[in-house]
Amino acid sequence: VKQIYLQVAKRMKEYEDQKYNQWRDGTEQILPLILKNTLLTVINEEPVTTKKSVRFIVNFSPVLQEIIIETKYMEQLGFPVPEIARYVALQEDKYLSYRNGLKNMLNRYHKLMGTLNEAETELLDDHIQELWRVFKSGHRRLSWNSLGIGDFIVQCRQAIRKFELLVHQIHNYSEDISNKLLFIESTNLFKFPLSKNGDHLPTVKDFFEYVKCERAKDVAHMIRKYTAIPQLLIKVEGRVANTNSGKSPKLTSCYAYWENRIYQVLTRLILKNLRAFNAAVLANVPLFQTEAVLSVPEIILQPNASEIDKMTVQCIQDCVEVTKDFVRWMHGTCIECPPQRVEEDEVITFSFYSDVSQNPLIIEQAVLITQNVRKLLASLSKYLNQWKRYHLLWKLDKGVVMERLAAEKPACITFDEELQFYMKVAQEVTQQPLIKDEQFIRLQLAALAYTVQENARSWVISLGKLLNESAREELFSLQEEIQVG
């Protein structure tokens, strides 16, 4: 048994020595290689145009952490450990501090890069390249057994801090520009005159004149915001390129980015306002009033449907033409294009109007509003047709009718029937509604009703005169007969 025990113990010791020797040899062989690793490594390295996809990671091998732990345990078990392993184990806190310092530094860098859009990334190209030059020694030269790791981390932090301040300044300018664009986009180009409970509505002409005047005031505010944008871009140029020309080649993509943003904002502005106006047209809230009048032989709107349609189309066109006041920038700059003389008496100003006005959605919306207004005007004209049942009041020639009636020498009952008819018409008209609200138009019918009543009364008066003359003639005739008799 003793012999077997000794054999087992011997084999266990041999196994232990074998494992230890493997660890020691492996550690002595791999540790120098690990320590020669550079501090950083680059992943997803692509062409310069996609800088945001370039990422740096800390090149700290997990094997190094394992060796440090194993070295401590080996010493606790009484095994002699390689000198290099002991040195690394003693420097554990320093290595972990370096690793965490590098991780925090890179996290800050990647977070900062994540806040940049494509235009800003291109704008800050030189500054990003400068930052990469600071990082370069970390992924090309410095390894984990270098002496200058702490200084490298400090340099990186300082470079990132400097870049961070620049980015924050650029973002402040960008936010200022975005706020100005937001003001422009949120402008209401169809401000309507207020009325208490729908009373005292303006006339058609006054309504569209009010909209035009209010729009002119708002456009003036918008243009002030728009013309302030180049000044902010010149400030960006000063920070990035140390010039203030408004045409720095370094800002070419930046100018293009903001000009595109301005186009998008103006497109949304016009589209949103046209949709809001269309909704107002369709809503059952009257915005202005028009009158129905008798223009013999027709009953028409005053102003007529054609004029209302023309004023509506002009109002829509004026809304789109607001973009004519937003002058385009010269290529590669943020400087407004000067007016271009085409012929002796023709000058062209390059604005956003040519692009915005051709947008299919805006064209579609403008056509839709026009169609809806025309449908409404047709509906009102159809409604007025029911008043045509009184057309005999003004269609017939009163003098001719009276002469014919006088020639027929009708009985009193005939006069009574005629008088009753016209009196009934006059009474019927008073029972008609004098206001017709349909969608955004209020139709006033009082003037028309009054005209119809006056026509009916005129017939009553004429019939009365004729009856009076007829009765007088008969009375004189009777008087003569009595005298003769």
C-alpha cells in the first residue's frame, strides 16, 4: 500500500511540475509578446470620407489579466515565478489604471464623434486629422511596457477637450441656425381677421387684403432671420478656418448642407400653410361674407364667383411666391447671388421659388384648394337658383302687362287674385333665411330679399293704380248716366 501511495504521490508531483513548467514556459514566452502590443487598435478603418466609422479600441489582452492573477496564486503556493511575471503582477494597479484611462478617453471621443452630422464631420476634417495624429502614437508606437503611457493619456484628453470645445461652439451656431429655420417653418402665412362669434365678417376683398398685409409683415420677419444665417456661418468659418470670407473651400459642404436644409424648410412651410388653408376652406366656419344681388335677369354673387375664384388663386400664388424673397447663395459660398441682367430691361434674381414652386406636392395642394373653392362657388350658385322662381317679377315688362290688363277691362276679382299673388310673394320672401353659411363663405341674402319684395310691392302699386283708374272711369261713367237720366 505504501509503495502504491508513493507511486501515486510521485505521479501527482510529476503532473504538478509539468503543469507548472508549462505555465512558466508559456508565461515567459507569451508575456513579452503581449507587452509589445500597442495601446490602441483601429477597427472599421475606411476611406477618409467616412471618419465616423473609424473606431479605436483599447488593445488590452485579457490574457494579461489572467497572467497577473495566476502569478499571484503561484507565489501564494510557493512556486518561483518568472521575473517578468512578478514585475507585471506588481504593476497590476498601474496597468488597470492605464486601461480604464484609455477606455474613458475613447468613450468620450466616440460619444463626441456621434454628435456630428456628415456635413460637420467634413467641416472639421482638419481638426479630426489633428486629433488622430495625437492618437497615432497609441496605435503605432507605444506598447504596454512603454514609459510614456500616462503622458499619452494626458495628451489625448487635452486634444479631445480642445476638439470638444470647438464642436460645442459649432453646435451652438448650428442650433442658432436651426432655431431661425424653425421660426421660418412655423410661420402662419394665412392669418385671418378675427370676428366675434362670426359677426361682422369682412367682405371678400377685405379678407384677402388682410391676409396679404399680415403675410407681408411675417415675411419681413422671416427674411431678417434668413439673412442672419450667413453671418453665423461666417462665425463658424472663423472658428474652423480662421477666415471670414463667406466662401471658404473648407466650408463648401457646410454651405451646401444648410442650403439644402433651407430648401426643405421652405417646402414644408408652403405645403403646411396650403394644407391649413385648404382645411379652413372645407371647415364649416365662415371667414368672409358675400352678397347675393339681382342683376337682371340673373341672380349673382357680389363680387361674382369669377372674382372670388381669381382672388383665391392669387392668394395661393402669393403664398408660394413668398419663396421669391429667399435669395439663393452663390455656389460654394453663403453669399447671396446678385441680380443677373439677362437683357437690357430684364433682371433675374435666383431664389428658392423656382425649386419650391415645382414641387409636385405643392402643385397638387394648390390645385386641390382651387377645386374645392370652385365646387363651393358652384354650390352657392345652385342654391341661388331657387330664387329664380320669382323671375317673372322682373322678367315681364310691367308697362306692357298693365296696358294689356287695362285693355281687357278685368273684373275686380281678377285684380284681387293678382294682388293676392304679389302680396303672397312679398310675404313669402320675408320667411326666407337671410344668411346662408357654407364652408368658409357666408352668403348674405338680405339685399336680394329686399329687391324681390320691392319688385312685388311695385307690382301691387301698379295694379292698385290700374284698379283705381278703372274704378274711377266706371264711377264717372255711372255719374254721367245718372245725370242724363
